[in-house]
Amino acid sequence: LHQVGVPRRSSDLSQIMKLFAHLIDGHQVDIRPAPVERDWMEATDNRFAYRCLPLNIANAYGWEVLCNASFLAMWTGGSGIDAILIEPEPGTIVPAVSHFGHGILTFHIPCLFRTEPVSELMVQGPINRPKDGIAALSGIIETDWSPYSFTMNWMFTRPGRVRFEKGEPFCFITLLQDKTLHEIQPVIRQLDSNPELRHQYDVWEKHRSEFNQKIFRGDPEATKAAWQRYYFKGEFPEEVNAPNPEGHVNKRRLKSPKFR
């Protein structure tokens, strides 16, 4: 992708990227920085899923909105609003409703989100948190001008029941500068057209192949290392003979919301 007229990084970006959540009519909302941890990643052998840096960064790339009460939702398979039945926990107010029909479960978020003119809100399901029987829908909200609320919607993938627990994230939000997408020209090229990139890729591929072969043979040093860390550490193999990239990130540390 070739981006015209848009800097890769901006030193004053933190001064313009602000996110405000204005509560409506005294409601409450529980928003937290999305954590890296996932139950399914914890359950992998030796927690190997955390070796995938792209997963780790994506997990914590925004904020999660948490469910304020537990409930059970059941879809009969019909297209009507009454095809979804919702059972709240005793003494609680259910945070989701059937509003659109067609197996869509709707959460109302009692906030007006506002951002600076350069940014908008990406709204989707919690990243890398698959939920059996239901899938989150995504949307882009023009929060740089909109005085309107929005809903978070999930679509049943088959008739059946799902349960949301109190404190479970049901919505993920992050900021985008999507207006700059109009300035991006996608370009497809042969890798050989960039000799430097070709060399860097070939060196990495050689190292990866040799390392995997050592793992397959049970080589003690490779087995102890368990995995290569070039990308995780933001480094090139020595043969590349190039400075390591600046600004590499291997952990996100987002701020918690404040009341002002």
C-alpha cells in the first residue's frame, strides 16, 4: 500500500487523539483497556499462543465495554423480533434486547462518544474472543461530529442459546483515522522488484526453515529456545546488515477512562 501525504508516525498525535464518552441520563458504563490475556490462549500448550505478537497487539488495541448483568439469550431461528427470548438474572435489568429481528441481539450503549476531527470510532466485538453460536457485527461511527448514540449488535449463527456473564466484554472500540484511506493507493508488485526487501525476506525464510528443521530433529538448543523472536523483538537477522526498526511495539499500555 502506498500512502500519499500521510506521515507514518506523528510526534504530536497524542495531543489530538482524544476519546470522550458522555453518559446519557445518569446511566453508567464500564469501559476498560482491553487486556492481552485470553482464556483460550492461556489454555494452549506452554501458553504458546502468546508468542504471536500480532495477536497480543490486536488483543489490547483498544477498550472493551463490559456487560453489567448476566443473561441468557435464545434464538428459535425465526426472523421476527419475538424469535429471540432473553432471560435476565433475577433482580437485574437485561442489557440486551431483540430489536431488529433476524437473529440479531442488540446492546444499547448509554454514551455519546466524541473524538477529534481527525479520528472516528471503530466498533466491533472483543478481538480474538470467539463466542460459540453468535458473532459480533462491526461498524464505523463518525464520532467527530455525530450527536447520536449507536448499538452494538451480535448475530446468532444458528438457532440455540448463548450466555453473557456480568463483566464479560461485549463491545470493543478503538480510534481510526479512516478519512486518510481515500489517500491510499494500493499497489501490487513482484517481490523481486525490491531487492533489499527480497534479501531480508530470503534471510528470514532461511533462518525459519533451519530452525523448524532443528525443532523437528529435537535439537536441544532449538528446543530450549522454542521459537524465533525476530519479529517479537523487532530485529533483523545479522546477515541483513540493517539497523533495527524504530518504534517497534511489543506491548500496548492504554489508559483507563477518567471522570472529568
